[in-house]
Amino acid sequence: MSVWAGPILSDPPDTLERGFERRPEMMTRDLTAVDDVELIEELSLLTTQTARMRSRMADIMSELDRRRAS
């Protein structure tokens, strides 16, 4: 199973969000006006994004450690 690990640092800045679904309408809406299903979906999405970012950070730190050891 292949998981998209995120952009590489040399990618153009406008592509850094590629692969991470963004829902700006959820960020600007009053949360009291959103039903439970939408809130749960948004929380699930954010949890997935957080896991991907943590994984990517770990990959970057490992690569930096490998380069320092060389």
C-alpha cells in the first residue's frame, strides 16, 4: 500500500497543500450552525492530515540525521 507522503521541499510553494483536502468554508462558518455529522467529518479529516504531517516530519528528521551522520 502506497501512502502519499507529502510534497518535497523543492515543490513550488503553491503546491504544498496538494494532497490535503482543504475546506475553507468550515473554517469560516460558525461551528454552532454545523450539524454533528459535518463536525465529525471535519475532525476525521483534520486527524488524518495531522497524522500525515507528523509522518512527513519524521521522514524529514530522519533524512537530516542520515545526512549529518554521512
